[in-house]
Amino acid sequence: MMQRWIPAAVAAMLAGAAAHAQPQAQTQAQAQTPQPQPPAQVHTAPAQPVTSREADGASVDSTVAALYEVISGPAGAARNWNRMRALFVPDAKLSMIVPQNHGGFALRPMTVEDYISRNMSTFSANGFYEREIARRTETFGQLVHVFSTYELLRAPHDTKPFMRGINSIQLFHDGKRWWIANLVWRAEDAHLALPERYLPGGEDAR
């Protein structure tokens, strides 16, 4: 807000006034001046000092392993979200295939920041461990497609997962390291079971 300059004589006349008294003209000016609005609140994770680990991006294996590791942990444990951010290209999309109430399916896309924001409360309240149990990989030069079978657990030693599915992960190499370009996943359900070829011991799976 702009300051109003008051002549010295007027200031002297006002010296004995109470500290909270304000000239009427100044009060009117304040009322007419638009007040700044507080910035919009963004629900996201606080920055953390470690953005990546040396092995992240060094190979397809280490990059995929880092993806599973960074989102897993006990209830309330802080995730290293900066490490997750460092796995993806800036414009990467993460998308989930979900059933529609009226039938059919939809692709629900999100950014890395969307994923972080949407899952912070869930990870605070519940243990969440995602691990890879099988994989099929296609490679062509700097392009790799990993069809990664996952299972979800509440604790690392649970004998039965509460969910399984497929992560379709596209990676590319920029000449220095591997990056995740896109990730699409689809969970198993009562109408779609994982076939044997995508399970441990299946053909070409590991």
C-alpha cells in the first residue's frame, strides 16, 4: 500500500493523539484500496534435500526399483518425493485405467505432482508397499517398455497382497541416464485376472 506524506506541522498537532487514531482521508483511502489476497494453497510435499540416488537412472533395473521403493513404507513415514520427481521427465504422465459406473473404462491421467498430492493422506494413514513380482521387457535402442506385474501389501511381510496389477512403464535414455517417460497401470479385479504369463515363472517373466 502507498504511504501518505504528512507535513511536519500537521504531524506535531497529531503527536498527542492515540496511536490507533487515523486521519479520515487515510481511512477512506484504505477502504478503497484493494487488499491483497492470500496465495492459493497447494497440497504438495515439502522439499527434501536428497533428490536422487547415484544408482537411480543408471539402468532400467535401478530406475524401476527406485520407483517401487520410493512410494513404499509404513503408515506415516515420509516419502522422498524429490527422489520420485527425479525419476521422471518433466512432462511425464501417470495414468490409471478405471471402470466407469455406466460401463466401459476411462483413463485417469495425472502429473507426478498430482500423484503425490492425491496419495499423501493415504500414505499417512496406511502402510503401503508396492513390489514387482514379474516383468516382461521390450527394448529398441534408447526406448524400453517394461510390463511390470505388481502386488500391494500393507506390511512388507504380509503373505497375501490386497491388490495386484500391471504397471506399463515407458523409459528412454538421453545418452547419460534412463528416465521414465510415461506410466500406465491397471489393477486386477473380479472380471480380469492376471494371466499366468505375467506371473512369476510365466513365459519370459522374471
